Amino acid sequence: MTHRRTWQKAEQRSAEFFGAARASGSGDGKETRSDSTHSRIYKEDKYRAKHAAVTLWDDTNKKAKKEGKIPVVILHEIGRAGFWLVCHSSDIDRIIKERELAKSAIDCRNKKLDK
């Protein structure tokens, strides 16, 4: 069994990543049921020995590194719009930059079509 302080420290590290703190008594609903005090992000931490999505990410990471690319696992569910992204926290800034570049390229293409 995992010691309580171990997962609490993990929750604190991920909250700090977003400029927040771990919500004391997170999940008890006194202030928020979120695992952090962030005012705009509702964060749910899961501390496990293994996650299937992370195992898939590990395999994807090996392949991406060989090609000099950023690993991102995309999860789709039948009948649901949109998709979920699984990435490592150390890659998030580069992924956001790539998304911004893609949005700019799309905007440029759309402006050309409007002319």
C-alpha cells in the first residue's frame, strides 16, 4: 500500500505545475472537490503503479525519440466528439507551441480562401 504522504506530495507537485497548491482534504468537498486550489482548472490526480495510457505513451515515446519528435498519445472514443491527449509534463510547452503554429497556419489558409 502506498503511504498517504507519497500521493499527497505527487498531488502537490502537479498542482505547483499549474501555479496552484494541493487542496487540503481534496475530495472532501469543503472548498472544492478538485485536487488543487486552481481557480480555473479542475484537477484529478490518480497515483498508481501503472496506467494503461502511460504504458502506451512509453512505447510511443521510444518511437518518437528515434524520429526526433514529441510523443503524444491521442485517445478517441466511439460516439464522442473531440479527443484526449496524453503527454508528459516536460513536453507540454513544446506541444502548446506546435498547436499555436498549427492554428496560425490554419488562420493564414482561411484568410487566403476568404480573398
